[in-house]
Amino acid sequence: MSVDSLLDDIQELNLSYLLLAQKLLREDSVAAMFRLKLNQKTADLVAALSPKQLVQLSRTRQLLCRMVLDDAEQLARLTQGQREQGLGQIHAALLMSAVAPASAPAG
């Protein structure tokens, strides 16, 4: 895979993430902030972005979203155990809810 192709994929993922974030924030901001691990100030900024701003922001060469399950032990617990589907989803939600939202930058 070429670097240009990877950058195109990152831009596409970023735009999809930002559009989903806006949709979630508009439908239920409290639940969206919890699911996206956003603080109030960041959530307000994302919700207020214009389509042009969304496209500009998506063009960054870095991923705008991050994997919530950055703890290898948590990831292993979710993927290696044989659980009933419903119980596995509850377990995943509990593990991910323990991750704190990103703090607001000083400013």
C-alpha cells in the first residue's frame, strides 16, 4: 500500500469520524461525550464545525480518533474469552467506560 493511499484512507476515516461525532452530539450530547470520550468544550467545538471546517480538519495527516482500548490486558479479556454475546457487550461497555475523557487543553 502506498503512502498516498494510506493518507487518503486516514482522511476518509477522519471525515467519517467527524460526521458521526456531530450526529451523535446532536442526538444526545451527554451520551456522545461519554462514548467519544470528549469533554464539554471539545464536544461543543466539534458540534459547531461547518462542513468546510470538517473537510479541512479531516485532511490532517494524523488520525483524529484513537483506540479507547489501549490497554493490552483489557483488549485480551474482550477478545479471548468465550462469552454469550449479550454478556460480552456488557463487559466491553464496562471496560470502556472506565477510560477517562480527554482533558481540555490549557488555554
